[in-house]
Amino acid sequence: MPSFNLRLLPMDKSARIDRITAQGELGRRIREMGLVPGMDIKVIGKAPLRDPVALRIGGSTISLRNSEADYVEVRAV
């Protein structure tokens, strides 16, 4: 199955991070939040205007803006 942008992952669906395309400071910040290739994530909430999005990764919940999610490519599991 091809990878797609994290922004397109529907609520309550799981996916595996395929790659992070951000470079520099933004790429480092995304990786420091635990978003690294091979990790499983699940969308557990979206704000009323769909930004930001709440993600479950491991035992943690993180919030990610859509502008940041654009740099995360995932594959459905």
C-alpha cells in the first residue's frame, strides 16, 4: 500500500510512519516528539477546524498542527 500524508488519516484509524520529509529544525522537532519511521500512530481527535490533530503514539498523546503533519508520511496498518 502506498504512503500518504498524515493529514489524510481519518479519526480512529491507525497507521505506521513511513518517513519524515521535514529538514532542519522542524524535522528535529517532529522526531523529538517521537514521530520516527516505524512507529505506529492513531488519530484520536481533531479540533473543530481540524487543526491541530491529537495523535496516540506509544503510551503518549501529542498534538500536531496540520502544517507539521504535512511532513509525515504514513502507511495504513
